[in-house]
Amino acid sequence: MLGLLVVACAGTGNEAATGPARVVTTTGAMTPTVTPSTTSVTTTTPAPVESASPTTLSAPADGPDWAADLLSQLVIIDGSVTVPYDRDDWGSGWSDADGDCLSTRHEVLMHEASESVFLRDDGCLVTGGTWLAEFTGTVVSDPGDLDIDHFVPLANAHRSGAWEWSAETKRSYYNDLTDPRHLIAVTASANRSKGSRGPDEWKPPDETYWCTYADTWVDIKVRWELSVTTDEMAALQSMLSTCDGQPAPEDLPPAKVVLVATTAVPTDTVPSGASVGNPGNSRNCGDFDSYAEAKEWFDTYFPDYGDVARLDSNGDGKPCESLPGGP
């Protein structure tokens, strides 16, 4: 869809736009951060080696049984994962794969804006616009009020099979723009309420979105070859029953997945005088399973950099208070 991009001629670096503006015509599509062409799944030790057999995502047939056909592509695995989840395994945050100075976060904000957006004078930061936030159906005009949500959260993906993924695959998943539904802009409160929970434990407050939510959840899990639990499957089946008909299927290339025994993550450079490197705005509350986990991360970086990820909305030193175990 063709959209209008309004670029502010004066900017402060904060997500607010002031001063005169010029209008620039641009397309509304995102540039993919990763462009996978085949799904390569091989368990390798110690180095990842891709197999030659791609696994493609086939659309279920239309008709009364389309939901059952869709769900039949999922694999059910119950039980706990012994490998602990480590958020740092997924990279240092939003990337800029196309080199246009807009990170993945701002690519998503531009793509999902319902009206013209304002950019900082250097064109590298979305400072204003209008968005219809999914999950709640609310209209938002301040990008600072939005989180970029991994539709299937990282910790959930980990429990569903990503614990075996290579570091490269995890970073690709983190910044995937190939599927426009993989990352979406939602209100910070909705993202924090969702956390890393699946549809058996959390559903969007906007019940009219349940059909789309379940269909998207299934598509992402199938594309990335992630499993579901028995309870998760039941919840998805219930949510799909609210659909008036089959949602239009997405024509997407399969994800490239490489399985390895261990993963390695680049070490951030720590600036002089700081105890740890600056993580930037790289975390959402949905990245944490509990308040204790969010608080530990917050306390690690706050002394040197402040609330860089904007996890503490009321400034009381207690991030992501709506997560399990919160005050």
C-alpha cells in the first residue's frame, strides 16, 4: 500500500516531532531483515551444517475443515525443557540489516502506521504517527507507548524447540521482517500482560481479534517448526472457532532453521567507566517470564544507562510490574 511519510525538519532525538515538515512519498512495505529461502534443519555437533531438504508451509484447504487442516500441521510436545532460557542468546537487540539507519523497531512502526509518520531530522527514528494497536484495538499516537511484540515470544519459542537453535537462527527470529505478522506494535501494557505466555494462558482483551491471533500463532509456529502443548492446541482450536471463515493465507518462504548443541553470542563492548555494555532499547516486558527476571535485568543496566528499555513506566524502580510475581 502506498503511504505518506512526513519527515520532521527539526528533531531532538526523542520520540516527539516538532517544527516544519516536508512530505515524502514512500512505500509501506518493510525490508526483510532476513530472507530465508529454505528451511534447513540439521542437528550438528559441533558446527551447524544445513540439510538440502526444505520444509515448506502449505496452506490448509478452504472449507469446513480448514481449521482442523491448519492445526494438523502442528506437533504436540508436552513436558519441560531442561536447557534454561537465556535472553542474551538471541542477540543484542534490534538490527538494521538494510543499512537505512532505521532499526527493526522503527521499520515495524513505519509499516504499521495507519497514517503518515514523523521522523527525526536524520530519518533514523519514528517520532510520531497514528497506530491501531492489536490485542486491544486502541488508537495510539505516541510511539513511545508501543512495544514491538514477538507474536510468539522468545521464551515460548525456546520452550517449543528453539532451545536447539543456532545463535544465527535465534538472531534471525528476533529481527524477522519477512513475515509482517512476526513482529507487531502493541501497547506496552498489553505486551507486559501477555509476557511469554501462550494462548492457553493469555488471550487478547479484544475478542474480535482471537481468530487472527490464533491463525497467526499457528502459522508462525509451523513456519519456524515449533511445537505446541496439549493445552495450547485446545486453546487455539477454541479461538479458531470464532472465525467467520478461513483467514487469507500468507505466501511466505520457509524459515531457515539450523540446530546445534550449543550457541555462541558476540560479546558487547563495555564502554570506559561502565560495568556492562549498553543494551539499548532491546527488551520488552514480554521477553521475561517473571517480575524477578525483569528486575534483575533492569538492575543490571539502570545504574549506568537508566531505563533504556522503558520497562519502568511510572519511574518507581519496579519494571514490568504486571508480570507474575510483581509487587
